[in-house]
Amino acid sequence: MSKILGISAFYHDAAASIIIDGKIIAAVQEERFARIKHYSEFPYQAIAYCLQEAKITIDDLDAVVFYDKPFLKFERLIETYFIFTPIGLKSFLKAMPVWLHKKLFLKKVLRKALKELGSKKYKEIQLLFTEHHLAHAASAFYTSNFKESAILTIDGVGEWTTASISVGNSVGIKMLKELEFPHSVGLLYSAVTFFLGFKVNSGEYKLMGLAPYGNPNDAQTIHFKKLLLEKVIHLYNDGSIWLNQDFFSYSTSLKMISEKKWESLFGFPKRKEEGKLEQHHANLALAIQQITEKVVLKMASEAKRITNANNVCLAGGVALNCVANGRLEQANIFENIWIQPAAGDAGGALGAALAINHLYFKNKNIISDENSNQNVYVGPSYTNCEIEILNHKLNAVSKQMSSVDVSKLTAKYLSEGKVVGWFQDRMEFGPRALGNRSILADATAFEMQKRVNLKIKKREAFRPFAPAILEEDAFAFFDIRKSSPYMLKVAKLKKEHIFNVPETYFNTSLLERLYTKRSVLQATTHVDFSSRLQTVNKHQNEKFWNLLTNFKKLTGISALINTSFNVRGEPIVCSPEEAYLCFMNTEMDCLVMQDFIYLKEDQVHWNSEKNINFKLD
């Protein structure tokens, strides 16, 4: 019975996972404990949690596996600097100390960390390394329930690879085709993210949310696409791309792009962070989004051509582009699509462990359908007893009742327009809140999108919310072929649920469009009548399914806003303390933790005039 610890760290989204005999026991991002979004340092607390959940010590492990190969990455770094020399000397001198003291000697770093975690056999524990895109591929294929599948991984860059096509079967995973640095659709998307004033490696989903405000018929949008395809990127029929490095500086500096060249090309300056969003920003966002979708579809078609598979698995950061995923499903290239819910670097910790489990230890078990629904809810959980201790510590006022009554009362509060923090069972692994660490509200309420964005999430007004809806109702509301349990696909709302909008709708300002009545599910329908939906069935998440069912009994519709339980700039809450703190410092009306319900007006700490800065000792 193989016990394997997978680790991702030092680049983006540190995480840990434990696999025992092919089963996912635990997986979690370090950011949830460190309380720093996208925390990248060594995941000590994540590892400690995984060991605790697995009920083993670190010396019980058969192997510790890291999610990429540092020597290959270092080779790419050196070769790239050599090609571009003398450009990039400053960046080179800054990067070398980190590599020479930590990244290049990762085995030494890992053994030291294992010792600090209490290992007495830290010198003997087997340390293994997978290639970055193999870890992505394994994270998708070995959780898919497919016996055979094409595998498509797309991200910024691993060691050398920026995208890959593989085939997975009972023998293992065979890499068939790779795209190499510096040509990367992930880095191209990040470059536009940077130019439009969002942070690289965290703002890409904001760019995706801005794109629907672009006007596809506007001459400017068409012009931007033409400029990109003629000057910046060359797209080949197999989905591979060539990027004109004259417009980029990520190979030789700490910046993504040559700002002056981009400003000259598009005719407007780089947007400052928090600067005003205007139509030309949205049009450029739409242009790069449409190009990205085209790249993904061409790569998928090539994967189909060279594998002749009926199934495809996706992973890598670009696999979190839900609009592209929705387009891929509608294109009907493959019969079945599986997207790893933790598709980014955090999922590499899981994929590395799964790869070693199957390819090194020769465990041929493919995760069964029953378990595949549970490969997301693998984080920490807290008992009613632990929450009760917190209540006494904080003098928090709550009502405890049966889970049946909790569900019914919460549904009632939601139907009355209350915004609810919903904290249940094991935390989700990956970037999405899927009904266990969620903020919930009525998806039909006209003002709810504005209220939750500005008063509770404290984030940009333009950003959309996702609906969670009963799986049995989703097909009547959305144009989808299959269910979407992990909020990884965008779909259009069906016409019968869309309101008529003014003829001038697409010519109005961004916020005017946002606040125009356009659908039955107003709070979760984006300005282009699309939604990044989550379908919920009883098998996947019974408590959440019961809540949606009870809400439907009261309102006739089973759709709720489901957004992550956090505020802007913070990770999703992990513990009851963090949930209560978030509840008290926002304008949330109600908090539900396991079998306890808290109303804001009942809390002794609450001041309706100044509902901020409640702190935990």
C-alpha cells in the first residue's frame, strides 16, 4: 500500500496532497493556512494537515514527490539568458542567488523541511521529481474515470513545455507533442492581463470576466484581433503558436512586456491598477479571449487527430478559462471532457503524487466514478464541538439545530434576500468554492450582484457571479450538453429566460450594461447572457443539494449566487475563526457553520453604524 506525499512550491500556489493506495486522502493549498493569497513558499502547514488527515507520520511515507524538475527549469533559464545576452543581465543577477541557494538544490531543501516536520528518517525518505506537465496530465487523467483519453495541458511554462498533448491508458501516460518556451498561450494571456492593469498569475480571471463587456461587432475589437494575429502571434493549424518576442520581455526581465511597443501597437497606454475601465479595455480583453479560445479548439482538434480518442482531459492554468472550456464542449470534438478542478500549480501537488503512484509504484487503479466526485472535497473539516468552543471563546450568539432544520431556515433567509456565509464539512481543493466554503444569495434579485460585490466581497463592480443550480434544473435554464459540477464551464442562458434589452444595449457604458435588467437570473447572468455555472446533485454534495431544493420550494427556482467565502485579496476561509471574522467584517446577514446559525443583529460585537475591524485574539 503506497503512501505518497505530493508537493508544489516556490513558484505559484504551494500545496500538498497525500495519496494512499491510489486514493486521494487529502489535498490543500498552503495559502489557506498562511492567509496569503497564492502563497508560494514551502507548504509546511498543508503537509501537516495531510499527514493528520491520513493518520500517518512523515516517516510512514513511501515517497515524497515534487511537481517539477528544477535542473530542467534551470537549463531553460541559462539557455534563455545566453540567447538574449547581454539583455537581461539585471534579471539574471537577481535570479541566480535564489537558484543557487534554494531551487537548484531542492533535495537538500526538501530533506531539511522533512526534518523540521519531525522526520527521524529524513535522509532515507525517497525523494522523486516529475516533469511539470506530466504532473498536470496525471492530475487530470487519474481523476477522470476514463480508461483511455487524450490529455491536453496548457499553462504559462513548466520546465520548457508550455502546452502538451498526451494519451493516457492502463499502461500509463505517453507524451505525444509539446509546445516549448518562449511560445506560450498562457504567457500571452498573462501579458494582456498585465497591459490591462491586472496582476499576473492572479488577475487572468478578471480579464476573462471583462471580455464579455467587449463588443464583438465593434470595428475596434476586430482591429485588435487583427493586430494581435499579424504582429504578436502566429497561430498554426495544429494549435501551436509563435510569439513575436519583440513585444515581450518575460524571457529577460521581471516584466511581461515592452510597454511602449504595446502602447504604440494598440493606441492607448497601459491601464494603471485600479484605473478606470473603458470600452477599449474590454474590446482588447475580448480580442485576446477569442484568440485563446481559437488556440484551445485547434489544440483539442489536434489531440483528437493524433489520438483518435473519444475522451479528453484538461489541466494547466489555461484549463481554468471557463469560456474556452464551454466553447470546447459546444464544438463536440470529444464525446466526454474532464477538467481537473485544481488545474493550476496547486493541482500539480496532486498530479505529482498520482503520477508516481501509477508510473513508479505501478498501481493501476483508476479512480472509480463514486470517488471521482469526491476529489475536490478533500480539505480540512471542523466538528460541531470545535465550533461550540469557538462560540464560547468569542461570545458569538448562535442557534444550534438539526441539519434538516438548518437547511430549511437558511433557505428561508435566502428567499428573504439575506446574504449567507455557508461553511460545511471538508474544504474544497482548488480555486472554486463549490458549496462548502461559499457566500450565497438569491440569483434572481436585481440588486444582489451589486450588493455582494461592493458591500461583501469588496471587489470591482464589473465582476460576475456564478450560479449554483440543481443539476435536474440546469438543462432547462442553460444551453449545456452535460453537467458542470466544478464551475469550470461557461454556458449561455436559454432565450426563454432572457429579457428584451434596449437596441442601444451594446453601445452603453460598461456599468449601464451591467445594471440593465436582462434575465430571470439577473445576479448571475453576465452582460453577454452567459454564466459560469455549477450544477449540483445529491451524490456530489448532499447538504448543498438539500439547501437548493429547499430554496426552490420557497421560490420556484433552485439557483443561488455561489461565490467563494472570502473578501478581495484574501484566500478562501479555512477555519471557523476565519469564517466568523469575515462574517463580522462584511455586510453578510447570516453565517451558517455546520449545525449553527448566526444572525448579524444578534452578535454582541456588531455595530450597524461601523461594521468593521472585528478581530480575533
